[in-house]
Amino acid sequence: MWTTSILVLHCFATLVLAGGSGGKNRTLNQLAVQQGLHYFGSASDNLSGSWDDEPYVDILLKSHEFGQITPANAMKWGLVETQRGVYNYTGGDQLVKAGKKAGMVVRGHALVWHSQLPDYVGTITDAATLHSVTFAHIKDEVKHFKGELIAWDVVNEVFEDTGGMRETIFYNLLGEGYIAEAFRAAHAIDKHAKLYLNDYNLEFADAKWETAVSFVQGLVDSGVPIHAVGFQGHLLVGQVPTVETLVKALSAFTDMGLEVAFTEVDIRMEMPFTDDKLAQQAKDYQTVVEACLAVPKCVGITVWDFSDKYSWIPGVFPTQGAALPWDENMQKKPAYGGIVAGLT
Ligand code: G3I
């Protein structure tokens, strides 16, 4: 009698705490947490006008679908420090405040990236100046957001697509040593943020991934404070690696003692979309989710925005799109069901 009452009470409390009603109506984040992930998150560009779109904001900040938010642009160097030494963190601050109010944790993105740099960085031709501006930038931004972020993408996209180090202005002028130094500089200021190396196309366990594995192993062996590798997960419908390949790709890093996460997932298709393509996309999302759940130190999954209305894809790949789990009218697509299937 007592045992039954306690059991019923326990089940009720569990459901209330999970914010759900027995499984069916649980949000992506609630399902993810139930499966042991730290979060299911979304990127959002609060500077793009999307935050004036009420139905969009309702899903992002009020639906509890997401437990983590990443600024798609607001914390990038080219936006926070347009003039050398002059910092403007308004966009990042807005996102942190709104995310926290909505009960979400926040990932920082991205400290050093060869894209979206301020103009003055591109004109630098000597190592001393580049070193000075790079580390001043890292230190100022990490200090500003200290205590607010669960993670920082310290370096972004440092590997060439075919393997080897990407020949960015940083690599060419400073050599690859700037990467270890960037992790050390960030860690010296914020001891709690998990520091990520973040890149795309590591999912295929091919030449690019091999470069990443040996480079990251070198950092770990040298005692560099790198804590994690971010798999961006910008993928194509019908061309997503198998769960086995994804698990192999992720595990190479977790075997080194690091955590991993899918940090920027979207799965695009040639337009127009069809029911068949959307059904395949649902399976592809499920594959990504299953792979993360199969790797104990895969801590979370972030979609690179959640609605096709605000996806970066059509701007860069004009014949492609429909990459996200919600459509342009903020309606859930089959991909949403694929994620739920992966999480249950
Ligand atoms: O800020 C200007 C604005 O003043 C102007 O009116 C507007 C007109 O197009 O452009 C605005 O800049 C845009 C910026 O986003 C902010 O909205 C750029 O044109 C646009 O190219 C830029 O795109 C971003 C892209 O990174 C840049 O490479 C995307 O929103 C962002 O989602 C995307 O995110 C990257 C990750 O950081 C790294 N991994 C790949 C991922 C997708 O490319």
C-alpha cells in the first residue's frame, strides 16, 4: 500500500520536474536531458531581426524546446570589436540575458575564426601585430563573458577540408602554436567554461578528421587546456554518415578524455523539398541524435537555428535549403519527429 503510494508520488514528481505529461508532450530539451545529455540547444541570430518575430521568439525562448542557446553571430570578433580595442558586447549581452531568463545555458561562439573578422585584421602583415590584437581580443571577450557561458568555441574551422592545417592569416603569420596559446589564454581567465575546438566535416572520419585527431592528441599530450571538440554537423540529406561512422569519429576524441558535442547541426537538401526528402531528413536527424547518445561523453546537440526562415543555407547554397526541424511558418517538420525518435 505504502510502496504503491510512494511509487505513484515518485512518478508524479518525476513528470512534474520533467515538465512533461508522460512522454508524448515532452520538449526536445526535456527528452535530451532524460537521456543523459546536458541539453538540446539552438543557435539564434539576435542581430538579424528574427527576435522581432513573435512566433519565432515564442518557440526559442518560451517553449522549453531548447535548454541551450548559441549566438549565431553576436559574439564573433567582426561584430564585437569592429575597431581595434573598441569593444561592443551589446548583442552578446542581450542573448545571454534572454537565454538565462528562459532557463537556458549559453555557449560562446567563436573567439578566433578566419571568417567574419574586422577589416583591420585582414590588413595586418606582421606576426607581432597580429599576435597582439588576437590575444587582446581573446582576453577581453573571455573576461567580459566570464561566468556566463558553459563553453567557448576557442578556435573555429582550423583544418583544411582535405586534411592539414587551414592556411588562415593566423596560421600563416603565427604558426599553429597560436591555437595552444589561445586555449591557455582563455583558460587562464575563465576556469569554468569548457574550451572547444570546433569544426565541420569531422563527421566522416576521413582525412580532415585524421588531421584533427592527431592535432588534438598533440594538444592533450602537451597539457593544453582543451576540453572538447565540437562537431558542427552541417550535413546533406541522404549523405549523413552511419551511426557507426559518427560514433567512431566522436569516440576518437572522447577516448582522449575530452567531451564532444554536435554544435551547429542542420541537414540541407536540394530545393524544392518533397515528402520523400523530408522523410529522409527525419531519418538523418535521428542518426545524428542516436550517434550522440551512443557516446557517453557526447554532451549535447545544437541546431544552427531551428526554423528554415532564418537558416544561413539559402544565402550560401542558393539551390539548397529546408535544413532545420521547423519550417518557415514555425511548424514542426518530420525532422522534429526524427529527433524525438532518436531521443526516445
Ligand atoms: O551585418 C550585416 C548587415 O549589416 C547587413 O545588412 C546584412 C545584409 O546581408 O548582412 C549582415 O551580415 C551577415 C551576418 O551573417 C550577420 O547577419 C552576413 O552577410 C552573413 O554572411 C553572415 O552569415 C553568417 C555566417 O556564419 C558567416 O560566415 C551566418 O549568419 C551564420 O549563421 C554563420 O555561422 C557559421 C558559424 O559561425 C561557423 N560554422 C559555419 C556556420 C554557417 O556558415
